[in-house]
Amino acid sequence: MKRNVLIIGAGGVAHVAAHKAAMHNDVLGDVCIASRTVAKCESIIESVERKGHRRDPERRLHARALDAFDIDATVALIRETGSEIVVNLASPYVNMSVLEACLRTGAAYLDTAIHEEPDKVCEDPPWYANYEWKHRDRCRDAGVTAILGAGFDPGVVNAYCALAAKRYFDEIDTIDILDVNAGRHGRYFATNFDPEINFREFVKVLTWDDRQWKEYPTHAVKRVWDFPVVGPQPVYLSGHDELHSLSHNIDADSIRFWMGFGDHYINVFTVLRTLGLLSHEPVRLDTGQEVVPLKVVKAVLPDPLSLAPGYTGNTCIGNIVKGRKNGQAREVFIYQVSDHAAAYAEVESQAISYTAGVPPIAAAILIAQGAWDVRTMVNVEELDPEPFVDLLAELGLPTDVLEIEPGGPRSFDGTVRDLAEELPYATATVTVSAADPMIAVRARPEAVEP
Ligand code: NDP
């Protein structure tokens, strides 16, 4: 049994993870939240206590200041708190430092995003091979459990791939991962998690198609699909972390990722990017100061955590899997729906942070109980998905499965055509008014099938 959890980071995702860890501290033991700004850790603890979520009052829930780039300080904190499980929910820039601290102490390591270097964007695929997988042998030799990408996407959707292979298919042809947020936060523009990381994700699209990496421009390939609960929604072919391990570990011809975007988001994103405001390269001001435009944009956008009160609507994230079972063609959508208002009522958060923050704690519980304490480095799809999916349902993220008639009216067509054919369907038509900027947010153009 591994005990005592160190959560690194105090943003929206860590907020939810801390609630869930405290709710299961009878299994997980003491919980320490450490981040650069200790006040943010303290405010998470206030939220947990306000909700009465510390199940075992004898178990500590405490805050520490930590710069996770400082490996020695992280090692010292792991030792001081007796933490045997480290849940890294800080920015992806610190992954390698935190992993190193775990290797030095023997603590288990969990994260929810691939490592990134601040000055590099969308490196050569597969991204895990550039950083994390280089340490796989060290983890195995030291018996250190490291579970990579244990959020929702990456994370739960990786487990859905393993579940599809284990339970629903003998052969898989294609997997299309669809992520839609049909919620409304009432702000002119905001991202649902760290804006810097969010925008870096969409610099270009690297997708796994016909067993090879292919590159497309952002927001160039659009489909509209009739989702359960949230109805018809536009989704765009996007690059994403999980493709960089699934392409390696899951036997399928194509594994693609589609993210839902409204026309307003695409409009704002396109203006910011065209002006150069999403660049991670520093620029010099006439005052002599150097600034990174992307960091300026992050500084002026709402803190994702602040969106939670009053956020309404649902998220729907899942995998459309096509293949064969017992010689018959089959298509299923394995998915999860979360409600923003319900997430706020339960843990004072919104559903994006909720869907990302619950899974690493489910994974931590499985490590603590031994089922996932694999003593080497793995991506989520390499583990038995069933205990994870079952535990997620208990923790607030139940999974549903929709059977789709192969080739029928609801079937999802993820086949990517020539760019010239795709582009006309991907054009956004937006409503703007200088006199009433919020009209762009209120307007809801009808989605049109390509
Ligand atoms: P936020 O930006 O809201 O929070 C990040 C937190 O990490 C902040 O508290 C920040 O501290 C802290 N932090 C940053 N650098 C350091 C450091 N060097 N040392 C210690 N603390 C540090 O991010 P989110 O909560 O929205 O996201 C957290 C992670 O989850 C990200 O990696 C994100 O990519 C990932 N994610 C994964 C998802 C999934 O489904 N797999 C979905 C959504 C997010 P400070 O405030 O002081 O700067």
C-alpha cells in the first residue's frame, strides 16, 4: 500500500484533485498541495474544508510553497511529507523535474499532460519519445511507477481505447476521439484550462492517419456530429497528447482527435494568432522590456478557475471506435458527460477541471491499492482499463456506451479528404458588433453538415 499524496500545482485541475483526494484520504492518507503561490493552495484547502470533504479528520491536508523546477526542493518535500504518490498538476514545463524527484525518492509519479519546453512548440512526433520515454528504463530498473497522461484526454480516453480492445472489438480500424464543451461561462472569451498550454496545443495539427503522422493547418477539417445529451456540435481535427502514445500502443489504422470549437472561439483565436499574439517567442518593447506575447494574453484572460460560478451546460468527451466483433462490423461511442453546474455544486469547480482532476486521483487510488502500482513507466492504455473505469464512475465520472449502426445515419465519418475539399466546410461565419461585443457570444449559428 502506497500512502500520502503530494499534489503539485494549485490551478483548476489541482483544485478538483485535492477535493477528491481528501474525500478518499482513508485510502490515500495525508494530502499536501504544493505550488509556487502558496495562497492558491490555501484557498483550495479552504474550499475542501468548506464542503466538509476531508473524510478522515485525522489525516492531514496541508499547503506548501514549491518551485517544482527545483528538483532538490521537490525531493526534500516528498521526504518531509512522506509522500509515496506525487500527482503533478502544475504546468507541463515541470514534468521532467518532478519525474526526476520521484526517481530519486522512489515515489510514484502521475501527470495529465506531456512534457513541454517553453521555447519549443509541437516538436517531432511521437512527443513522449522526446522526453518521458527516455526515462522508462530508469523507472523499470528503480521499480518506480510512473503513469503518464492520467487526466481525461489524455487519460480516460486512452483507457477507453484499451476498453474497446478488451471488451467491444476483435479488430479495430479507426478511433476518433471527440471532445466537446457545450457549456456557457458568459465571458467574451476564456479558455477552460491554462490559456498558454491551451493555445500551444493548436499551433498545428499532427494526426495519426493510415498508420502515419500527417500534418494539417489548425481548424481546417470540420465535422458536425449529433452527440448524446449535447446534440449536434461542430468538431475540428486537432493534434493532442494521447495520439503520441496510442499510435504506439493501440493496433488501429487511424487514431484522430477532434475538438469542439464555436465560430466565436475560432474568430478570436484567428485574430490573436494572425496578429502574433499567440507566439511563444519573446518580443522587445520600446521600453526595452522583453515579453512573450502568449504570456501577455494569458495574463489578461480570465483565470479558468474563476469561470466556475454560473457556468452552465455539459461536456461530452469520448471515443468513436470502428472495427469488427465476431466477424460483424461494429461502431460504438464510449463517452462521458459532465455537467458544469453539478461540478460547481459538488467541488466549486467547472466541468473541464472536474473531468481532468478526478482521473489522476482515481489512478492514485489504484496505485495505493496496488492494482496500478506497476513499478515502471506506462501510458494509461497499457493498464487494465476496467478497475479505472469502474472507479471513475464511483468518483463522479460515469461512462456510457452508444451502439451506432455502421454506415448508418449516426455513423461518424472521420476520413480526412484533400485540404481543398475540406476547407470550405471549415470556414467560420461570425456575428460581431463593436457596440455590443457580447452579441458574438449570444449568437448561436446553426451547425451545418459538411
Ligand atoms: P493552471 O494554469 O490553472 O494551474 C497550474 C498551477 O501550476 C498553478 O497553480 C501554478 O502556480 C502551478 N505551477 C506552475 N509552474 C509551477 C512550478 N514551477 N512549480 C510549482 N507550481 C507551478 O492549470 P490547470 O489546473 O488548468 O492545468 C494543470 C495541468 O493539467 C496542465 O498541465 C494542463 O495541461 C493539464 N490538463 C490536462 C487535461 C487532461 O484532460 N488531460 C485537461 C486540462 C488540463 P502559479 O499559479 O503560482 O503560477
